[in-house]
Amino acid sequence: IINPFSIVGPKAKIGNYNLLTSYSAISHDCRVGDNNVFSSTILCGHVTVGHDNSFGIKASVIPHVKIGNHTIIQAGMTVDKEVPDHATVFHRFKEKVLAIPKTEE
């Protein structure tokens, strides 16, 4: 589902059951898996996204970064390095950006 005012660039490949809310952008040469939610998110060129991910409002990913499967990218984050499977990317006040992998109990 691609909502109004969203952009999908040339040579971008998008899988099944993805949601791009208004003002989302998937730039050129990106690869997106299945079942992802993009909330006014920007993916710059050559980004690879796995399956079952959630991107918060105004999250952005710089070029050539890989996002794993089952991740959560919190609102306002700028992702500049690879995110492993089952991780959450967020920022605590006055601390660096963290990627916390999910632990099995």
C-alpha cells in the first residue's frame, strides 16, 4: 500500500504486504522484503531491508545500509550502519544511538 505523497525511485524492488504512509520515500536501487511498515520514512539509495520491520515516523536510512529482519527503528532515527535481525534502534537523551538485539528467554 502506497499512500499519497510517497515516492518510489527507479530500480527499487519492493516485496509483498508493505505499507508506505504519506511522505515516505524509497529511493533508487533499494531492495525491500515483505511485511514492512514505513511511517514517513526515507530510504536513501541502495538500502536493503529484510522482512517484518517497523520504521517510526521520520526515520531515515543512509545509502548502502542493510537492515535485517524483525527490527524496530524508532521515530526520528538516522540509521548509518547495519542493523542485525531482531534489533531495536533508539536514542536515549544525551547518549549514542543504540541497537539492542532481542534476547531469547
